[in-house]
Amino acid sequence: MSTAKPLKIEESTEKKKKKKGGLSAYVLMFLIITVITLLTYVIPAGQYERHEENGRTIIDPTKFEFVEKTPVGLLDMFNSFHQGMVNGAPIILFVLLFGGALGIMQATGSIDALIKFTVQKFGARKKMIIPVMVLLFSLLGTLIGSAEDSLVYIAIIAPMAIALGFDALTGMAIVFLGMLGAGFTSGITNPFTIGVAQTVAELPMYSGIGLRIAIYVVFYILSVVYIWRHVNKIEKNPELAEYGKFNINESIKFENNYKLSKRHAISLLVFLGCFIALIYGVISLEWYISEIVGVFLLGAIVMALIGKLSGNEITDAFLKGCSEMIPGAMIIGVANTILVVLKSGQLLDTILHTASGLLDGLPPSVTAVGMAVVNFFIHFLVPSGSGHASLVMPIMAPLADLVGVTRQTAAFATVMGGGVSNLIIPTGGVLLAALGMMGIPYSKWAKWILPYVLIQVVVVVIFLIIAQAINYGPF
């Protein structure tokens, strides 16, 4: 029996040195905010008339007017960072509190035990974990609209992927390409995207499900193949692997007959119970981030008691876990600053008005594709799935009636256009938070994910042409 060394996946000392390569997400976001601030002096301000309907603010697409410019000053731009943090506070606190809970769970040794156990069980069949995990995460994304909680899973799957001999990028991709690439985008019954879009368009809830199931299958296969291809590449050329903030000790070996201790096994049952409670709560009880983080905090305390951690050890582990999440949490507030500046300069409605005007002039045969393209770029400004659908569909639905596109096709184009952009837009708080947690520069991720996004775009165009051809309905 070989002696197992403790699993050490920690921040590399080399990563602490100043790096010249890779664009920091913070630098990128600051540049975007600066450019948008300057544009408030150039682009005319505009405003749609809005009204309340069933508790939701709806745009009247027939009532738009240009108004006096409200350019954002230098001090106002910097003030907007605080407001962005305030607006993003629910997600920021979710990330920090979950980080604290995860820190406690890790202090019990149960997470490391789970990683060792998984590595041993998959062994030579380690690549089979890719289709299995991608399927799980994609179902969470497409059925219940999981997105923000991808940060929960990445923090666990990335170290597991490294221990299996992959890299941090593989771990992040398993979660992101599954949950967002295949799942959230296809939106079979995603309440935050297709649910909102169909409600605004007055379509039967979750109607037209067949086409969304078909595109989900295509996206799932694409995601698995793309990740598998990356794993094969780094096996042949290890220098292409991306470990981010992690440092893997290549000499780590695991016992062939490794067994979980009773204490770790009981703790992991509690850990599994947290995920079961999360899925049930989101589906049946309409839980959101407060309830999700509450469950994990409770689970962490129970695991700590099972692991016989003292009160001081629990506190130290919690604070350590929070501190590790700070880079990812803060970027969410910075991303929200973009929307604050757009609204302060009254540019958002002008952009919507211009986009709808461009669509109005397209031939009916390409209008659906044009809708998806427009929504791809609008999602850059409004990266929230439900916020995007609520903002755009009041314009897209009547526009569809005018240009001979069914409302179902318009809703499908809106969801697909926004969904495809989730994996690459530099304004997505969840994406940038994940990159911050992993220590992976945005520029490296963008270069890696771009071919995948382009293939998705081609798939979406094909499906939109099909939707147009079959008069995708019911109306």
C-alpha cells in the first residue's frame, strides 16, 4: 500500500509574482465603464414610457422620445462604483457567505476526502466524469435556471478536476459549459429567461418546448466534445494546461484502496443533503440565493460539529473561506456599475430604440436571426437573464407582429441571443466572479471559449431558420 500525501491545491508562489500576460477583469471593466461614461457626452439620451403590469415594469414600445442629455461626470463615474456594489450586494454577499461555508467544510477534511475518493473510483475512466457532470449541471441550468450557484460548484469541481489530472480550466468548463452553455441558454423550462419572455409576449408558459429540447441536446453534445478535446490537448501538451491560482503537486499519489472514514462519510452525507435541499427548494419552494446560502451555512456548521472543530477553528475557517472569495465577489459589483452609468446617462433606452429600428428594416426571412444578434449585444449591457427578457420582450413582441415573425420565434431569439453571450461578455458578473475565484485572466478564457461560442452562434442561426420555416408557434 502506497503512502498517500495530503492533497495540496494551493495558491502558487509563482502566481504571487507580478504577471505581464493576461488582462485583469478589473482593468477590463474599468476601461468599459470609462468608455461608456465618455459616450454619455456623445450619444443622445432617450426614454421609453413605462407602466406597471402584474408587478412588472413594462416598456411601451410606441412611446419613445429623446430627452436632454445627462452626461456622467468624472466624480459621478467613481460614485457609480458604490451604487454598483449596492445593487450587486445580494450576489456579492451570497458569494462571500458561501465562501465562508465552504471554508468550514474544507476545514473538516471532508472535501479533500471526497476528491481522493472520486479520483480513486474513476481511475483510468476519469474522462467519463466529464459527460456525467456536464449532464448534471446542464439539467440544473435548463430546467430551473441555475446560474449564480455555478460559483458554488466551481469551487468544488475545479480542485477535483486538477486531482483527476486535468486543469482548473477543465473544472470551470465542466460547470460553465454545462450549466450556462448547454443548460441556461437552451432554457427548456428556465423560469428566468423563457419563462419571463413568454409571459411578456403573452405566450402559454413553456410552450414550444420541442425545439428547445432539440437545441439543448445539440449544446450538451457540443459542450462534452469541446471539454474532452481540451483534456486531450493538455494530455499531449501539458504546458497548455491552465491552473490559475492553483498549484498542483505532480507527485501526489492516492492509495489504491482508499476508504472514507466514518466521520468523513457522515459529513459528506450532510454535504449531499445540502445539494438535495437546494434542488428541491429551488424547484418547489421558490428559493433563491438567501435560502441557498442558508442551507450551506447550516450544513457547514453540522459538518464542523461532526468533525469536532472548536468554535475558534470554525470562525477562522469561515473568515479564510470568505477572504478567498473576495476577488470574485467584488467584480460582481464592478460589473453592475456599467448598468448604473448607462441609466445615469439615459443611454439604455436609446440603444434599445436604435436596435429595434435596425430590426424593423430587415427582410422577414432574416429578422429572427437579426433579433438574436441584437440581443447578443444588448445582453452585454444587461447580463441578467430575467432583466434582459423583461427589458427587451416588450419591444420584440410587437415588432415580431409587424415584421411577420411569430412571437414564439421572437422569444426564442431573445433567449438564445442573450444566452450565447453569457460565456464571453466581459460584463457578466457571474463569469468574472468565477474567473476571479479561479485566478484565470479574462483574456485567456475569452481566447479559449471563442470557438465554442462561434459554433453556438451557428447552431442558433440554423435553429432560428428552422423556427421561421415552420412558423414556430402557437403564435
